[in-house]
Amino acid sequence: MKALARIILHQLIFAVWLMAMWVLYCTLACTHPIEHLIAAPFAVLIPTAIIMRRLCSDPRFMRWLDEQRQ
């Protein structure tokens, strides 16, 4: 269960990070990408950690994960 949640978390973080890099480097949205390159992981990791902690402490989510493994 925890391994699956960790894999999903890593994939979501990577996808959001890639999307942020595309916005920073391939659009005119930002004129100072280095500062955002440093700040982007923190902006993504903290909310994701909060969401995953709440999900993993929810018994309904844990039952759903157990059902998915079978």
C-alpha cells in the first residue's frame, strides 16, 4: 500500500515539475526562471505531502487500496 502511494506520489510530483519547467522555459510567463526552478519543488512537495498524509490516514482510502491489491 505504502509503496503504491509512494510511486503515485513520485509520478505526480515529476509530472507537475515537468509542467512547471515547460511553463518556465517554453513560454513568456516568467522572466526569472532560476528563482522558480529553486522554488518549484517546495511549492509542489509541501501540498502533496499534506494531501498524501490525509489520504493515508483515511480508513476508506486504505480499504480501497487493499481491494486494489487483490
